Amino acid sequence: MVTDTEGIVLRQVKALGGRRMISLFSKKFGKISVGTNMNEGGRNKSALSVRAFSYGRYELFKNRDNYNLNNGQVLKSYYSLGEDLDKYMAASYVLELTDRVLPEEMAQPKIFLLLLDFLEALDKREKKHGTLVMAYIIKLLDAVGAMPILAQCASCGNDSVLEAKDKILFSIEEGGIICPSCADEAAKEKERPLIYKEDIGIIDILRYFQKQPMTAFEKIALDESMQQKLQLLLKEYISYHMDIRGLKSESFLQI
């Protein structure tokens, strides 16, 4: 069966016999593994389309459970991200995280458009790219249904917890904000509960980033100290709730 789809190349690895396998986030089929004999170092347009950071249209041949690339056409090249080390590390982290989050062969149009918006915003941004990464992570969590609970205590369900904002805590393990009494109980049960004080405006940041489109972050930048705290919180949250850790590009987060 021959079919075609728009897609974003997440990564590429060498396979046996000089072939390559690309992890393609396709708009039509979701994340799929595609085999190809094309070399990204080639000069033809199809060869350019198999590079990471490529957004293109791909003609595929599916044989049973395998996809093979017939040809590809670049719709938008983000190769220039590789010319700026900070942009490259930001994009590499986002692509690697997305690759780990996405299930195989399940269309995710919302995340597909989110990733395109991220690459476009990163391409235009001149500095402090970490804020874009934080925005992408939060919006990705929202898209996959793993967003932290922010409207009530994630442990007991008490919705009056927001009335005493100076006493709110954020629990990694409970998956959101918790009231002081639940925090005390957690502290009794565990030597080091993964709980953060709400002194960094974490609720406001998470809510704002969740609601705003990616284009709104082209010029917004978090304070460096606040960004580091948010990075640590999100890293532990993703590790605990999504079992994603040890990403090769994680050094970008500087934690």
C-alpha cells in the first residue's frame, strides 16, 4: 500500500546493510518507524527530508507492519537550529522527549501542531530558549492528559486549598497541589517526600503556560532562578509520572 503524509523527523539511526531508520512523527499515523536507503548527506531533495528537524511530505510504502520511504519533500527546513548551540540543544531535548512520550502508530494532531509551533518559535527566538522548552513541556503534559492537578488538593480533593495560597504545596507524587495537612501526613510516611513550597509562583506559571498558545512565548522569558526551579520540578514530575528519565539531551536542562 502506498500512502503519503506530512511529518517531522524526530531522529535517525543507522541500520544493517547501509539502511537507515527514521522515527517519523507523521500527521496521519502518529509516530512510525520508516526504513530508507537514502543518505542524509545526499544532495537530492529526498535525502534532505530524512534529517532531524525536517518537516516535510513523505510518500510511504507499507508492507505488512513495516513502512518504507519512497520519497520525501521538505516543506520547512529547521536545519539552521544546528548553527546555534543553545537552540540545537533545546530542539534536541524537545524532539527526544516527544519521541519518548508518543505511542507508536496513534495519530496525535494536537501534539503535531504543538511541535511545529515550537520549532517555528524557536527558529525566530534570539535568546533564553529555555522558556520555550518549559512552555512546550507543560503544553505536552496537558495534551497527553498528564497535567498536574491545580484546582484542588490532589490528595484529599479539598478545593478550598487555594484560599490560603501562602500555605499551598506542590507534590510530585500526588501529581499536583496539596493542602498542609496532607503534606504533613506525607512527611510522616516518607523521609524525603517530593514536595515543593508554593513560593515560586508555580501554580500561576503552570496555568499561564497551559493556556497560552506557543506563539505567545516568542518574547516571554522566565527569570533564570525561577526557570531552574521549574526545570527541576518538571524533570522530577515527568520521571515519576511518565517513567521518562536519562534523556541523552537532558544536559540542556543544567540540573
